Amino acid sequence: MRSVRSANSKRPLSTIPKTQSQVLEIPMPPSARKIVPSMHNLLETLYTKKCEELRIHLQPDQMGRFQEKVLSQYSGHTIDLSELSLPANCTPLINKVVKNVPFVVLSQNPLYDGVRNLQLPMVSLTLCNCGIGPRGFAVLFQTLSINQTLYHLNIGNPFSNERNRLGLALNQLAEALKKNRILAILDISGCGIYDLRKLNSAFAENRNLLHINVSDNELKDTLILPSYLERLEAQNNMFGQQVVQICEQLRQGSDSVHAREINLKRNKLTINQLFAILEQIERNTHLNKLILDENTFISENNICICNYLVYNNHLEYLSLRNCSLTQNFIEQLASGLCRNGSLKTLDISKNIIGDQGVLALVQGFQGSCNLKSIIMKRCGMTDLSGLELFKIFLKSNIQEFDFSNNLMGDQTAMYAIQLIKKNKDIIKMNFKKNLNSYETNNQIEKLLLENIQDRKRNVIPHLRHKVQGMTNYREQQDYVDKRKEQLFVKKVQAEKDFKFAQSQVVLCQQGAKERTQTVEERMIKLREEAQQLTIQQLNLDKFLWNQIAVIEDEQKVYTDQLKNENALVVNLNKQIQDSQSKQKSIVQFYKQQMENLKLQEGIQKRKLDQQQQEYNSILSQLEFCKKITENNYKKMITLIHYLFLHPIGSHQFK
């Protein structure tokens, strides 16, 4: 498998297959041809088993539809069993159905932990949204560690129902990635990964992973990339500042990672983090495709994008959809496009740059721009900027345009029609949902169909232009005949080369048959040993799960005891709270009594003070009366003494 990787190491990433049936083109072996007649019987038993497990009445019509659905998508190397509601106990029958089939799809079936009994002799396995838990994944990853055939494993969750959960099985996955030497494509999107430390250690030791998908996991820590990684999908995470450390591994001169495609869509990146990313990958000679959609890049200084496009001449695809691009950013992007010689596709859709931004972008297309495809949906363009843009396109070699959902009218549409008539290489021009008329849209579609039909007839576009430029019919015919003769000579030579290659292929196939016989004998022995090892591992797993069950029972007992103790503690706390509340009420009552006594003491003191004052006033009155009586007494004595001393007559006395 490593020799295949080294031979195709310079192949562009766009040629990496995306569907399961295109990962490897394997011819149908004789053993697989023998299975086809018995496939109906296997599917019939599988359907009956499904009905028994789900307690559904067996219906012949439904069985026929079941078989028809599977067989319609069944080829010699691919079988699709997705969305068939196959329960966990159907796994042994599933093993019989998918035997000797390299590409297997079991998505959206409630397999749960029944996946532990699934055998892995296939090349590609898809288990999306099967409700698999940590226990099922633990056994699956243990068999994966000794598996030598599985090339593509997809356990992601593209849908919200019956999600797969890695949980503690992340440790077994890390160990399997350290030991496995065949697995090249791994999809663990939306699996609830909580810790990247174990995976990072496994990725650092892995030498065969080419494509990793860790999307929809809300990751925040730094991700270590495998050394031979070619494609990374990490959209809808929360890397933020950690993206800079991830991109440090892509710096030119580092002997670690040579990735060709990176998808960082919806990662909450800012303009400063974009500057740091572009600075790290500015001199990278391997990266061909960069997707930064749905991040927010708002700033007044955007010189970094210009420098990146000037110094990097290897990037072919750049996507900046819905990134809130500003006028200054578009100007720097245009200045970088003038001096870039590698970018083939540019996507700046859903950025409302308006006419000013489009006019600034026109300057970038005036230079030595090598774009082949441009996508500008929902950019707020009108005829003011659209006319200038299409005037520049008349001098360019762009083959695919997408200007849908803008505000351009018939004037710009007429320029688009002239462009398609002039450039026969144009095969795509999306001008829908603008302000132009229905007739212009029909005319654009007809011209595009003519270009596509010319391509199917193998009409060379530049030859057509040269013939149209000639006025003399004889010259046209001579020129076309010469070109046909040249092409016929090339065709004959190509047929000879093809026959020679076929003979070489036949010789290689004969040698391969002899080798495959010896390899099959060895593989049979290795499979027997592997089966013995798997049986031993399954026994160990059963023992471990029994021990785990015992431990869980003990934990349940302990939890019950803790619940009882907690209930007692709660009751004691309630009693303590009641006693405290009673004490508080008693203290408040005594406080009120003390306050009442204090008030009574104050009243009594006031009364005593008043009585004392009255007593003092009475004493003062008594003293005053005494003084008056004493004075009167003294006066009486003096008067009596005077009368005795001086007797007087009565008349005088009177």
C-alpha cells in the first residue's frame, strides 16, 4: 500500500476519490461471482430475521422491495445496506451478505453495540448514524488494530438521529491508529471528541493516513497532523487561535506535513488569525486548496492577502464565502491576483462588496490572471460594475462563471452572450436570479449547450477560431485536412502504444496470478491466526465486560448506600434547621421581652422623676411656709413685746 502512495504522491488532491466505490477500482473476483446467485436467499433470510427481531409481520411485497433496493445498488465491489432498519442481532447475517465485497455501506441502521460481531474483511466501511456506543467501538477498534485490509472507515454523524458516540473508546482508536498500517481515510465527524491528547499522539506516530475529517466536534485544542496527510476537513469547530499552531506544521522547510487541501469553514477565525495562517503557509509548495468560508475577516489593513498571492504560486483553489470582506480587502485581493500565476478557482460569494468592490476587483483581472473559474453569488453587483467586468472577461480565458443572485440586467447579459460566442471554451455561465429577461437566460443556455456539444464532438476550439478567420473556403478545407491527418497519425500511434500496454498488462496479470496464489495461501494462514487471536480477544473482552458488570453492580450498591446516607444527612439538616429556627424565634421573643422591660423601666424612671420633682416642689413650699410662719411669729413676738413695753389706749390701738 505504501508503494501505491509513493507512486501517486505528486497527484493533485482533486483526483482523490470521494465516493466509496471510487476509492479503489478492484475487478470482481471469481469468488464474488459465485455469491451473486445466492444473494437473493441471503437477503430473504436477512429480511425475515429483521422482521423477527422487530416483531413485524412478514410481507412478501415488502421483502421484494427490500431485495430490489439492495440489488439495484449492488455491483461486484459495492453493496449499500443503508436505511434498512437492520437491528443489532442481524450482524451475523450481515457478515454473510457482505462477505467478499470490498465496499460496504451500513449507515442509518440501529446496530448499536451489535457492531462488535461485525467482521472486517472489506476495503471500505461506512457506519454513519448507527447509534454505536463506546463498548461497540472498543471491540471494533481492537479488530482494526490487527486488520490489514480496511482502507476507508467512516463513523461520522452527518445527521442528528442515532448519533455515534466514541466516549472512552477514543483510547482504543488511538491504539489502533498506532498499530494499523493500511487505513488511509478516517471520518470521525460529529462523534463528540472531548480530548485530543490521545489522538495527537496516535497521529504523530501514524504514517499512512491521507484524509482525516474531524468536523462538527467543537474542538479547541491544537491538532497534530499526520506526516503523510493530504486532506484535512475541520469545519464547524472552535479552533480560533489554535489554527495558527496547526498551520505552523505546514510551513515550508518543515519535514512533517505535506497537506494538499485544508477546510477551516466556520472556525470563528478573525482577521489577525488569518494573517498568521497566511504567514505560515506563504511559502508552502504542497497546498492546492484552501477553504475559509463563514469566518469574519474585518480590518483596515489587509496587505497579508496580497503578499500571500504574490509569493505563493501553488495554490489553485481559494474560497472566502460569507466572510464579511471589506473594500480594502478586495483591493488587496485584486492586487495579489495581478501577480499570481497559479490560482484557478476563486469563490467570494455572499460578500456584499457592491459595485465599488467589483470595480476594484476588475483591476486584478486586467493583469496576468490565470483564473479558470470565478464564483460571485450574492455580491450586490449591478450593470455599473457588471459591464466593466465582462469587458475584461472578453480578453481572459476563464471557462466557468457563476453570477447568480445579483442585480445585473439585460445590458450585462448581452455582454455575457458576446463572451460565450467569442470564447467557445466556456461551458458554465450561471446568470439566473438577476434582473435580466427570460429570453437572455434562454439564449445563454443555448450557447452553452452548443459549446458542450462541440466538446463532445471533439471539435478543437482554437482550430475553429482559426478556420473562421480564413476567408477562402479552399484554404479552410486544406487546413482542416492537414489537421485531420496529423490527428489520425497521433491516433494510430496511440493505438499502437495502447496495444503494447495491453500486452504488458496481460504479462503482469499472469505474473500477478502466480503471486496471488502464494499470497492467498499465506493470507489463509494469517486469517486463521487472526481468527484465533480475535477469539482470544473476544474471550478477554467478555471477561473484562463481566468484571465491568460486577464493578458496576458494586458501584450501584455503593450509590444506594450513599443515597441513604445522603437522605439521613438531609433529615438531620432539616432537624438542625428546625431547631435553629426555634432558637431564633425564642431569642427574638426574649429580645422583645427585654425591650418591653426596658420600656417599662424607662416609664417607671420617668414617673419617679416626676414624683421626686413634685416632692421637691412640696418641700420647697413647706420651707417657704416655714419661713413665712417664722417671720410672722417673729413679727408677733416683736409686736407683743412692743405692746408690753408701750401700753396704749384702745383708740390708739385701733
